Amino acid sequence: MVRGGEERKNGVIEEARETRSFMLEKKAREALDGLEIGALGVTEVEEALGVIAGGMRDNPLHVAVFGENPERHRKSFRRLVSAAFAAKDVGSHMLVARSADGEIVGVCGMMPPGDCKPGLGDALHVLPGLLRNGPRAAGRTVRWFGAWSGHDPKTRHWHVGPVAVEAHLQGMGIGSKLMRVFSARMDALDEDAYLETDKPENVYFYERFGFEVVGEEEVLGVPTWFMLRQKRRDGEVPGSSPNQDRVKGRSWWR
């Protein structure tokens, strides 16, 4: 009798899991139908921050800086990005992916040439948010950004990031649509673009859009790649990469 009751309980749990999985897949399909890429609106900053914090919650560097607790490092990273938004007006150049109902499901931040390195005023603006994350996280954040800053190209470039997609919609091509629009914009401007990533799968993803690894370093024990997309040369296909053959057949879709 007990065994039969346990089997029924397990069956109910499994049915609930299948229903939840079906609902998530349905929501994902709905999000992709009618997906549009456009500029971030002035009233949408908080929504974009939520996508960034959730979509990048488990990035290895964020765990190294803010600790193992997922909810804690999500909140800490959101606090940091929020301060950066206020200091550098990151949102003014941000692309967002909106589902058919207008919900933001992906973001692609970018900063224009000469604007990616913070000045003294920017640092003072970010400092309160940095300290709210605690002294250990603040110290690690300074080391993290210091290491990244050392690789920043001295030549003119647009700085890409953050690039994020809602966690439950990752792997469905939203990030690719954002990057195609971004790449077209860089081609139209005839500009170089640069980014950092701490996830090896993202290296292959960004190579598909013409980025090449120009440096590597362990930052706080986390392997990190620095990537540059040079402006199109005469006769080159937009977004092509000499490393494209190496990643053919892999499905690193964001």
C-alpha cells in the first residue's frame, strides 16, 4: 500500500515537471515569434538590468567575485551594473530584443570609442554601489576591472557588453539576432569592436560574428578571453572570421 502511494506521488511530481517544461517551451516559442531588435527606451532600464543580472548570474567571474550563492551574486552583479549604467550612460547605446508582447528578453550593450575607460568622476559614482557588495567583493571587483582594463586596445574601438539573454531563453538564437544587428551597425560605421568573455563557449559564439581572440589571461583564477572585431577590409564578407572553419558544426547559440 505504501509502495503504491509512493509511486502515485512520484507520478504526480513527474507530471508537474513535464507540465512546467511544456509551459517554459511554449513561452520560449512565443518569445521568439515576432522578436524585434531595437534601442533601449529610457523607461526600460530596470527591465534591462533584470535581464542582465539573471542572464549572466552564473558567469564564472561573477561567482569568483561575489561568491557561490546564486541569488546573492545575482543581486550583487545587478547592483554593480546599475551603478555603471548611472555613471557611463550605458543604456543610451544599448540594443534590446523584445518579444511580441514587448517584453525585453535580450540585451547588447556597447560604448562608443573613448568612452569605455572610467574617469575619476565615474569611479566615484560607482563607489557606493561597489562598497555595498562588501569589502571582499569590492576588492575583487577592482582586481577584475583592473585586469580587463590592461587589455583594452589603445586603438579606436567600440566596447561591447554586457550581452545577455533571459536564462530560460538562452540557446534559441536571440543573442545571435542581437549580434547580427550589432555587426551590421559596426560595418556601417566602419569601426572596430572589442569585448571580454569568461565563458569558453562564448569564444566560438563571437567568432561567428568576426571577433578574434587577441589575448588571454586568468582573472581571479578564471580563464578570460579578449576579442577584437576589426572593421571590414575590402572584399571581406561582413561578419566573416578566419577561424570560422574551426567552429563549424558546433551549436554555441545564445
